[in-house]
Amino acid sequence: MPDKSIIKGDFFSDHRGGLRFFNQLNMQEIVRFYEISPADTEQIRGWQAHQKEKKWFYCLQGSFIINTIKIDNFEKPSNQLSPSKYVLNDSNPFVLYVAEGHATALKATSEKSRLQVFSNYVLEQSKNDDFRFPFDKWSADWKI
């Protein structure tokens, strides 16, 4: 699987209501998930990196900006690394896959946003593979 990829979803609706689906999302590696509900649209969460853990991000409600960076050295990453920016929102269903070896930082861009995060690591494994860096270490674009 590539370092990062977009897994496209779709909508269906009829007289019974609506349905979002992700028929191309293979959940075989996923062992846990959690939800992030930011208190406001000012806070940036990150940078958080994992050498081995993979993540999948899905916007349940509202909208988010997620910046990702491929880490060159986990003990002392370069300050010159360049982030890739993704905008997730609840009206365009897709899952953002981020492979191991990356750092992520995210920010809600609308009130009451909710982000679902899937992982291939149980919590104890994740804690032992957790690298944190200041949010201003790399220059990321936080505007839509």
C-alpha cells in the first residue's frame, strides 16, 4: 500500500434515508478505533508520529485539515520536511490512509466536528510507538 492514499466512499439515499459506504476499504488490519471531537476550531493536535502504526481518518461530521509528513529520522527529524495537506469533510466521503513512518497534525475547521480514527495497533503498542513534536516544528497550511 502507498504511504498515503484516499479511499473513496459514496452516498446512497432513498425514501428510507441515507447511507454512506466504503466498499474499497479493507479493514483486515484495523484493531481499534476512536473518535476526536475538538473543543474548538483554534486548536491544532499534533505533530504525532509512529514508526510502525498505520492510521485511517474519516470525517463523521463537520470538516478537518490534516497535514502529514514522512519522517526522515525519528530521533532528530529535519526541520526542512514539507507537509502534505488534506481536507476532510462530511459532504465528501473518503478515508485518508496514512502509513507507518509519518507524523500527522490536525485541526477542525468547523464547530462540532467529529473525526473517526482507525489503527492497526492496540493502545499499548501505540503508546510504545509514539513520537511527539511541537505543532510549530514544520510550517503547515491550516487554511481551507
